[in-house]
Amino acid sequence: MTNLTLDPTVHAAPTAVLDDAHLGDIKGALGTIRLDDDAPRQGLSARFRTLLAIIGPGLIVMVGDNDAGAFATYGQAGQNYGTHLLWTLLLLVPVLYVNQEMVLRLGAVTGVGHARLILERFGRFWGAFSVIDLFLLNALTLVTEFIGITLAAGYLGLPKALSVVLAAAIIIASAFTGSFRRFERVAIGLCVGSLLLVPVYFMIHPPVGRMAEDFVVPNMPGGTGELSTVMLLIIGIVGTTVAPWQLFFQQSYVIDKRITPRFMKYEKIDLWIGIAVVVIGAAAMMGFTAAAFANTDGFGQFTDAAGVARGLADKAGKAAGVLFAIALLDASIIGAFAVSLSTAYAIGDVFGIKHSLHRGVAGAKGFYAVYAGLVAVAATIVLIPGSPLGLLTTGVQTLAGVLLPSASVFLLLLCNDRDVLGPWVNGPRTNAFTAAVVGVLVTLSIILTASVLFPDISADAILTIMAVCGVLGVLAAGYAFLRNRTATKEDPIDRTGRDGWRMPPLETLARPVVSTGYKIGMGALRTYLLVAMILVVIKIVQTAMAG
């Protein structure tokens, strides 16, 4: 490990940075901050220039989340249920912020990626599980991005094979320049391209008043008879908006951009900008899809994103369909960027492979090989005749929903590890909110697993699962609150001087103290994840063989 100090304002303690390419000037797409520039930011102009240099991680991770899978999910919600599920986006805003704020804090303070922290603090099983899980899930997610590329290309009248090969070449070449700044400029350019959804919205002009009402007033369309179907779609919205790869990407990208705690407030603004863009895009998709299919034979008959493009063209002319298809192509490429990078970062972090976009191919061969290999394999699968692409898309959504709670659990535990975050550990309000989110995610994961195994699951069964999980969640929350309150009283958190605090090298940290409650909880989580994954995979295989 490289024992060097990242923050120019602190020169005493070494940090745990694993790749010395993560040290030096911040070279963002829109500006540079020198390593020795420790002057206070006074005045609006200086602060704005600093923000421009920092912008990137939060924006890219959020816009990358509005990928091909998101287009399908939001399109399905709008075409089948109008704007009745818009309220889910409002509820997800604080979830998105809290989750991503915790990982950007982990990245800036520790200098170590998410997968490596899990390995070092929770042991080999969970470290291996997190990397294998991320690798497989991201590989499948990449396939869905290329499915989105084929759908967009097909609508635009472009040849499928050539479009896939060209997109794969662009995705690989953009990362292979050996320049972090050049990659980020391409990525931010694609983020700007996602705003093509806004003119589509105005071309369709859905009713603003209705959308505003559905955005703030929860509504379950279809009644109890469709509760199971609607619940699965809501789980799909949650899964596509709060994906596991985001946690790994954001933490490693913050490190690769060389952002330190000193610039935390600017990175939080970057994150809020990304959240605003992703919510505006998602709401626009639900709104214009709902308006395009209202009172038509296509209402309630969602097929895929290409079907949405055709419906938009029927409603407002060819230009609307073309803009939507270009936005889908753009979203699929930026999603592929982020998903591939999150995997390459995690593998490099865990196995000690040099892993930075600041390095050229010769200086980080393993890192770029993983990145390019994933893209190439995904593109090849999509081009193989007879590939079960629809089944792969379903499998990605299902596995992501099953595995998401474990990612959130580790995130919460790491952000309460004082050896890792020191004065940057979570406060009681963040812990309470995050614990509630984890409880909801676990409940949704159980419902999703049950619905895959039992497709005809009744509304009563779903409500029973929710009630049982709710009771268990309240009991667990009460226990955690009392235990945390006692611990805080005995050893209060000292947050003085935290802007210059960095995590010491990992090998110098004491092993975490493991309580009985921790052992029981982690054992239950391990058992659930293994059983759920096995059952879901068996079900997917059975479906494939039956088809």
C-alpha cells in the first residue's frame, strides 16, 4: 500500500490509498484544482469555479442510473398506469441522496473502494460475495444496455450488428485514452444528451396539474386485484433507481477524481444536480408515455422501449419518436460506461491491480482488460441469434432486487465504523433513516423473491409479508436505537478537525468488535441471500427451458 497524504492541508498521518494515481491535482471535465491549492474559496466566482472542477461523480452516477432498464421501467409505468406511480420518485429522492452521500463520504475520507472495505472489515466471505455478485450482476446489466442500443438502432433504421459494434467501440475507446479528464468530458456530454427527454415532454405536453398531484399524492392504481402486479412494478422502479453498482461506482470514481473531504460540500451539490436530472428525466418519461397512450389500444399493453417510441410518434409526429430513441441510445451508452467502470474499479481495488483512468493502458492492463472484456462479452451475447434477451432483462431486475438490501446493510455498517470514518461517521438521524430504508428494501426483496417463485401470489400474501417485516423491523430498530444510544453516551463522537481527517492504512486498523446481535443478523442475511439467489436462478432456468 502507498502511505501518502492526500489532503494538502494535512501532512501528518498516512492514508490507505491503494493506487498512487489517485494522488495529485483534480483534473475534472470543467476545471482543475491543484494539489497545493489550499486557499479558502471566497466569493461567488471562486466557489463556482471550484464546483465546476468537482462536478462529475454525482452527475454521472445518477444519470447513468436512467439507463436502458430505467427507460423500460418508467415507460411501462406510464403506458400501463398513467402517472399514478409518479409519487414513487418523490419518495426515492431522500433515499438516493442518503445512499450516495454515504459512499461519496467513504470515498473521500478513506481513499479505498467499497469492495475492498467490505473485504477488510467483514471478512473474505463477504468480500468475495460482494465482488462476485457485482461482477455477475453488472455483466447481465451490460447486456440490457446493449439491448437498449439495439432497440434504439432498430427504431432509427440503423443495422443492428453495426450499431452494437460501433457502440461497444465508443464505450471502450472513451476509457482507453489514459486521461481522466477526456473520459469525464465524454461522460458529461452524454449526461447533457439525456436532456433530450425534456423537448419530448413538451411535444407531448401531458397535463401538468395531474402530474403534480400524482407526484405528491400516493396512489395504487388498479385496486387490490392488481396489487401484486403494481407492487412488482414499484419494486422495479426502486431497483432501477437505487442499483447496487451505483455504490461501488460512486465511491471509486470519487477516489479516482482525487476528491478529498475538503471538497465534500461541492460534491454534495454535484450529487443534488444529478438527482434533479434523474428525477426530471424519470418524471418526463412517465408523463409523456402516459399521455401518448391514454385512450388508445396500446394503454396497458407495454412491450418495450421501441414500442414507446412508436407510440410517441403516433401522438406527436416522427420527431418525438426519434428524439426518444436517441435519448435511449445515449442512456444505454452512459449506463454501460458506469456499470463497466464500477466492476473494473472493484476488481482492481480488491486484487491490488492498478485501477485508474489517469493511467494509460500500459500502466493498468488488468483494469482496462476487465472493462473492455465485460463490454465485448455483453455486445457478443446480444448479437448471438436466439439469445433469451427478455429473460436476461427480467433476471437482472430480479437479482438486483434480491441483492440490494445486502449492499445497503454493508453501507450502513461501514458508515458507523469509527476506525474507517472517524469524525465522519453517521449521526443518529442518518442512521435512523438509513435503517428504515434498509427495512423497506428487505421487505421489497422478499416480496420480489416470493413473486418469482409463486407468480400467482395474492394481494393478501403480499400484505402479510409487509406486516411481518414491519413488525420485525420495528423490533430491530428499537434494539439498534437503544444500543447506539448507550454507545454514544459512553463514547461521544468528536467531529473537530474532520476536514483534514483521513482513514489510516487498512493494515493498521483494529479488527471490528463482533457482537452476538451482529453475528445473528449477518448469519440471517447470508442465509437469506444464498437461498433467495439459488431459488431465483432455478426459476429463471426453468422458465428458459420451458420457453
